[in-house]
Amino acid sequence: HWETYAWVAIAIAGVFAQQLAFQAGSLEISFPATMILDPVVSVIVAINVFGEQIQATGPEWILIGACAAVLIAGTIALARAGAPTEPLVTPTLGFPAVP
């Protein structure tokens, strides 16, 4: 059953990638992006692996698109709001700044 081993390898790679994202910057910046990936990846896996189907008509697709746009805009706003506006290291002492 090669599929089982493939999913284990993908899961390990996903955890590794998430840890890299957390180490890349402050939690305020990396957390919104990692939280958004969970439902997106879940939907992709459900459609491709489990054969789930989205049963939507014209107006429902518009609502799905609008919700996705709000989700993306909110994630971008959260990431920008958490971005530091001042240096994290004090130039005179070389120690991390205390908020």
C-alpha cells in the first residue's frame, strides 16, 4: 500500500513546512497564513482523495467566491496588522527590544 506511505511522507513534509513558516518571522505574521491553509488543504484532499463533490448552483458559486475573497482579504489584513513597524533590535545595545 504505497498510498499510506505517501500520505505519511506528505504529512511529515507538511509539519516541516509549517515549522519553517513559524520560524520565518513573528507569530503574528505566519499564523494567519498557516491557519488559512488548513481548510483549503482539507477541501482539496476531500475532493481529490475521497471523491467529494461540491453541489452548488449559480448563486451559490457567487457566495462561495465572495466568502473566499473575504477569507483572503482577512488573512492579508491580519498578516499586515501583525507586521512590526519598528526594529526588533535596539541599535545601541544589540539586545532584542522589549515591547
